[in-house]
Amino acid sequence: MHELSLMEGMIEDLEAEAGKRGFARIHRIRLEVGRLSGVEVEALRFAFGPATEGSLAEGAELEILEIPATGTCQDCGAAVEIAARFEPCPACGEGFVIISGGTELRLKDLDVE
Amino acid sequence: MCTTCGCGQADLTLDGHPHTHGHEARPGRRRVSLEQSLLARNDALAAQNRQWLAQRGILALNLVSSPGSGKTTLLEQTILRLQGRIPMSVIEGDQQTSQDADRIRAAGAPALQINTGKGCHLDAHMVGHALEQLDPPAGSVVMIENVGNLVCPAAFDLGEAAKVVILSVTEGEDKPLKYPDLFAAAKLMLLNKVDLLPHVRFDVARCLGYAHRIRPDLEVLPLSAQTGQGFEAWLAWLQAARALAPRA
């Protein structure tokens, strides 16, 4: 639900960044989105169009790198990949997984001119 | 013009990123590395709020739940019971109307209503301005009643000491599994409306099992804002949290 406000905030930040870094157009934006970031990739894509309209990123390509959710089982100690936060350890089927990756929501880089 | 957050200024920066390269105007395309959280601006403002609160020794709690869980009634009853003991004020977040702030003021506490319009959550920017305007006294408690929503408030740090999630027994007992992000972000869960347990199908043990699967150290207090059942434990929690509130 907050994907549109995230995208609008990102564009505002990038408009400000453009002056400092000396670019006028953004051709591509790369985001890293973790599976546990609480953000829907499809909703981000959907919001990207309206959010960039009339901005220096209008027409830009949005590339989303999805980061898997990973962690360590509290019981068996295995390093595992999980699909959701509440899932028990896929290795032993029991333990609680301490999450170490997959909550990212990062603006990685831009292709600009 | 806002002096703390820079709104109204054209030079908002991406916090924490050194702007040391990329200034030279080169023709053609180039890549600019940012490695910056999309929530960086909100997080930076939240850190400012947290510092502002710590300087005044104020405990701020971010109350999150679905609409209709009884947040406002819970606050009314908390204010009434702590009157004369702990100064308390409330920031109310709703899409529309000031009805909740009116109820809080009627209960005897200063309140400020934020209307988010289309927005589905409060953010640190709104709360920063609300704190300035509300100007709560040092050593007091500020309750931030977030927009009723179990999704978005999980992602937006407001600068609070802790998130408190309210779940009522008229909702599904599997809410913690359906909305894990919010339950994972909360320190305390208040299980509200327990006076209705005889009339609804709600398995408390199962619900708590789900909640602890998401966050094993989640504290849980069952209560009823309507009858006052369980309130002593909640008020004691609040007083302990206030004693432990960060001070700068």
C-alpha cells in the first residue's frame, strides 16, 4: 500500500540529487528489494510510472533485483533460505530462523546523463 | 520554513551518502552508485525525532493495529487512569476527521490530529512537526495512534521507543501470520476486548503461538479497554517503559 509514497519519495530525493551530482536525465534505476521488505515488487512497478511522470526519470527503466530471505536456524544452526518470516527452518523442520538477509529496500544505482 | 527536516528547501540530501563524486559534467551516460535505503529520509527524520524525545526524557509509543481494534478507547481509559500521575499527550493519525483527537481531549489529554488524506500510515516527517506543535512536557508520555493498518506502519520508523500492536479478539487469531512484518516490529502486543472471549471463536493460545512464531520475545498483555480487565498490568508496563525511556 505504501509503494506509491516510496516511489514518490525516491523521485523527490533523486531530483535533489541531480543538482549535486550533475545529471539531468535518469535512464535506469536499479533497486534491491528483499523478499521480507514488506513491499510488493509488482506494486512498485505499478507505482513507478505515475511517480516518475513529469520528472527527470520519466520513461526510465526500473530494474528490480529481488533478494532472497536468508537466515540461520536457532535450533540446528543451518544457514537456510526461507519464503516467509514465520516459516520454520526448512532444514530441521522445527527451529526458528533468525533472519539475516531479505529485508533490504535499497536504491542501488542509476544510469544517468 | 522547517528548520529540522528541511522541507520547503530544494536541497534535501540522501542521508549518510558522501557527495564527493559525479559533479563534473561529462557527456553521455554514466552510472551513479547510491546504495541507499529507500527509507533513508524517513529513517533520518525518525532519528531526529528520537533525539528530540530523548533530550526531553519523553517516552513515545507507536500504537499500530487494524481499524476497530479499540486503540482510541484504550487511550481514553489509559489517560483517565493515569490522570495526575503521568502527563500524557496523543498524536492521532487518521485519513480523515478529527473525531479521535476530540475524544482524547474530552478524556483530558492534549491531542493533535494528523489527517493523512490518502496516506495509509504516519511518517517521521509528520510526527516531527506534530511533536513541535504539541510540545509535550519533559518526562511525559506521547502516544502516537497510527492509521489503522496492519501493513504499512511496519516499515515507517517514527522515532518511537517501541511499537505496540493491538489485536482484538473480534479479529482473526491468525492475524500475526497474515501480517508478520508488523508483529515482528512490535515489542508489546495488547490483546484487547478479552471481555468478549465467551462470545467469539478466538483461540488465545493459538493466537499467541502464532505471534511468538513471528517474534519469540514479543510481550503480551490481555486486557479489555471496555471493562478495565488487565489494565493494571498495562499501566505497570507503561510506567516501567517510561522509567527506561532513553535520555540524552
